[in-house]
Amino acid sequence: MENKNTDSFQHDNTSDQINIQDETSINEIEDSEAETSVSEEDETTKLKSELEIQKDKYVRLFAEFDNFKRRNAKERMELIQTAGKDVITSMLDVLDDCDRAEKQMNSANPEQIKEGVQLVFNKLRTSLLSKGLKAMDSIDTDFDVHKHEAIAEIPVDDVSKKGKVIDEIVKGYYLNGKLIRFAKVIVGK
């Protein structure tokens, strides 16, 4: 009988050891779960703060870009409104000369009037040339649809004049190398 009690005692003792080990394992698992939940909370808090920082940067960048667009639109409007100011200012001298010439037309002789008008035209041409305006040379050149607008075609006897500009009705102009007005021409056929 003693053998049974010993077995029973050993069995109870073994059972207690298993229970102690289970409790230790359970405690370790609970501790690790607690640490995991604490670290997850820390990581979540950290991610939320990083998200707030990124949102703030985005809002600031968007506001800065919006301010840039407004400033750029304002500057563009000012530029458009004053773009011709330089040209108009240079034309005021020519306008003053025209006013003086008009006053002199009644009292001066025809040769002086002709000379005065010629001076005004030369001043106008010089002023426009200084701003980048250049007249197009069209007569006796090949007709080019990118530069000329044909008003009429006339028959020509000379074969070398066929397809060439015979006469210029309205001059064409370039401004700083860019075509701003087509020349209206008569073409030989």
C-alpha cells in the first residue's frame, strides 16, 4: 500500500510541478502580451505623430503653392497691362513731332513741310527699329505661304518671275525675329 501512496504522492508532486510550470509560462505569455500591447501603443502613437507632421507639411506646401499661383497671376496681369508702355512712351516723341508738323502746315512752304514730314517718318521708323521691328523684304522673292498672303495672281511674260512676288500691297513685319504680320502680295503666274 505504501507503494500506491508513494505513487500517488509522486503523481501529485509531478502534477504540482506541471501546474507551476504552466503558471510560469502563462505569466511569461501575459507579460510578453503586455509588453507587446505597450510597444504597439507606442508605435501607434509614434505613427500618429509622424502622420500629423506630414499633414502639416502638406498643408503648408499646398498653401505656399497657392500663394505662388496667385502672385504669378498678379505679376502676369501687371505685365500684360504695362507690356506696351515702353513702345508707347517711345511713340510719344513721334506724336509730339506730328503735332508740331500739323501746326506748321499752314504757315510754312511746301518744301519745309515735306522735309518735316520726312523727318517725322524717319524718327518713327528708327524708334520702331530700336524696339525690334523689322520690315520684310518680299518683292522678287519666291512666294512663301508662311510669310505671304496672296491677294492676286497676274500673268507674267518672264518665266523667271513665275511663282515670285511681283508687288507688295501691305508690308510684312517681324518683331524680334518672329513674324507678326503677313505681307499682302501679288504673285506672278
